[in-house]
Amino acid sequence: MQVIASVFDMQSTAENLRSKDRLIGLVPTMGALHEGHLSLVRLARERADTVIVSIFVNPAQFGPSEDYANYPRDQARDVGLCEQAGADLVFAPTVEEMYPRAIPLTSPRR
């Protein structure tokens, strides 16, 4: 199971697959995979040439009273489940990779 952490490497991989007319099935997740996620991976496996699962716990998706720090994370478990369900690769970037410059996680007041 290939795990890609770099945006550049993921873009290059996707471009390479598309240049070979490979249909990509993407299952975007925040990890902590469960049967619902895995059923989507299996469905993508039936319909696409290459199945990619993204695992990214996005801090921008959490509100002020939601606990980003305690969101469950177990990449090794999630990658193993992806492989068992038929995914070809996992895109698992860090927050720093996705947001190379600091961003406000809440809307600024005007």
C-alpha cells in the first residue's frame, strides 16, 4: 500500500494516472475509518481503475467548541483497512503540508 504525504507527489501521481486514461476513485475521509468508509472504498474499487483514500483531519472543519486535538487518529490502522478494502493508495498529508502558511481557523470579524 502506497502512502503519499506530499501534495506535489499526489498531484504528480494523479496526473500520471490520468495521462494513462486511468479512472480515479477518490474516497475523502478524516480517518477513524469505519464500515461506511470501507463500503465506499469497495464501491470505488468496482467502478474505478485506481482507488485513492485521503486521510486528513482538517482543523478548519472544527468549530470553536469542537475538540480537534482529541479527534481519533490511527494512520497505521486506517491504512491497513484501506488495503483490505481494495484501495491502491492513501493520501495522508500533514496540516503543515496542506496549509504551508498559517491560516485563521475562524472567520475574521469585520
